[in-house]
Amino acid sequence: MALVAAGVILVDQVTKAIVTESISRGEQIHVIGPLEFTLTFNDGVAFGLAGGGGVPVIALSMVALVALGAFIASAPDRPATWLAGGLILGGALGNLLDRVRLGHVTDFILLPNWPAFNIADASITVGVVLLAWTVIRHDDSRSDNGIRPDGAERGRGGSGPGTAGDGN
């Protein structure tokens, strides 16, 4: 998990530095298809909500990171869980670094009809989806444990209700 988080932080910070040095604020550079790069600064949380939040936004980020750590520690022990945790942790720390160092988050990836975002944001999103999928899948595997809702076992030839071995 730590390696994934470190990789996300590195890629996030390097790409933000390159964009900050290469593009003027508000300028839009066409990349490919609908993808454009721009340079914007976000002093709020996701999509600019709570703009100018400053210390409260940083404190909220710290609380969320602690809660994430506690959840990951108690989540199913599967590689996807730790990968998801690394993506979320790396993304959150990448944006937190910006907030502490610069007072805002640098966003630069622009898609049609969507606010600008960055590598950290994308990592958080992918990590949350992966974590949800892992947890839901883990819950599904628990509910499919071979026991029917009436308490009888499923799929065990001769042991279910109506068979010679059921004691009826």
C-alpha cells in the first residue's frame, strides 16, 4: 500500500509541477480527443466546494485519512483492498501536500462538462470504486456460503430437504 501511495504522490506532484511551469493559468491546451490541459487552482474541497476553507479543509482531510486507515485495517484482507487504499492514500496526501505548501490544489486535467482535476483526484476516485467493489464482493462471498436461507445446505447431493438423507 505504501509503494502505491508513494507512486501516486510522485506522479501527482511531478505532473502538477510540469503543468505549472508549462501552462498559464486559465490557458487550455488540446491534448487528444476531448482531453485538454488547463491550469486552475482549487482552494476548496472536491470540485471547488467550500472554497477558501484553509485550516478546516486541511483538518477534515486529516480526519478522513485517519478514518480511511482504520477502515482499510479492518477491511477484507485482499490485494485489491490494499491497492485501493494506496490509491486513495496517495491521492489524498498529494492534494494535502498542495494545500499545506501552496494553500490550494493544482488541477489541470479537463474533460467536457466536468470540473478540472488532477492525478491525485483520479487516484482517489479509482481507489474508492475499487474499494467499494472489493467490499461488495467480499460481502457477496459471505452470503454465498453454501447455506440456504432456511438453514439447509445447498448443492450437496442427498443432504437437502426432500432427499432420503434429510431425516424426514
